[in-house]
Amino acid sequence: MRSVESRTLRSVLLLAGVAAAIGRPGCTTETIPEAKIEPVEPPLRLVVVTPHNRRIQAKFEQGFAEWHQARYEKAVDIQWVTRGTPQCLTYIQEAAKDSVAPRRLAPDLMFGGGITEHQWLVDHGLAKPVVGTPLPEEASVPPTLLGVPLRDQQGYWHATALTSFGMLCNRQACAEPGLILGGR
């Protein structure tokens, strides 16, 4: 008899506990308004083919990401494809072919190289001009510097940096008969 009383007592206590829990604040039967969760837009992916090393990539990536966020209020995720300059051209050419493209990240732009490489991309139909809003550098960077173009007239390419390289001279080799050593 005691076990029946014990089970009954446990059942009553259990029901009393459940009833007490239901009556507690926060455990009501009121309908809670459905939370509106706005979808988060994934960052824009930009695939850049470049011969530049990671240090240069990091500087430009940081600056571009900050500029893009400030201008468009959207994040950008840059995917770098690093190759030597000739291999960049090959990568872009092969990515344009239907049979190879599914295995490669489709490049959005080439960052690096020189006028010759970018003109080659234009000549082979592998480049598109930048259209729309004028780029900020057009306000302060001349179209040429010492006769060297800094951007394509049709907008296919734009210089992103100016560099200066010194000339090296092997004075011992220049001391050979018939060679004239100028300067210092």
C-alpha cells in the first residue's frame, strides 16, 4: 500500500511542479511575436589575377576593401590568383575557354603587369572597359607621364601605382675598352 501512496504522492508533486512552472513569468501561453531576421548578404567576391606578392596584395586589399565598404556599404572578399606575369595571361586566356573555365576561378581583373600585357588582353578580346562612374585618379593623375600612358583611352586598363627603377652599372665591366661610363 505504501508503494501506491508513494507513486500517487510523486505524481501529485510532479503535476504541481508542472502547474507551477506553467504559471511562472516567461512560461505563458501568450503568442510571442515572430522575430524578423533580415538575411545577411554575403560579401561580393572579386577574383584578381596578379603577379604581385602577398605584401603588395595585402596593402591593396585593405585599401580597396575600406573604399568599397565606405562607398557601397558592402563587404568585398578578394580571392587572389598569384602567378608570374606570363602565367597570368595564360590563366585568363584558359579561364575564358568553356572547357577549362569550370575548373578555375573566373577572373574579374588582372592587377599588375604593364601596358604590353594589358594591351595583349584587349587585343585578344579578353578585357572589358571600365564604364560608369569616373575613377577617382582621373581627377588627379594625368593621362600620361613623360610620354608613358597611365590609362587606356577607352578605359580598358588604369595604372594603380607608379614605380621608379634605377639603372645599375657594373663599373668594372664598363672599364672595357670602347665603353664610355657617364654620370657618377
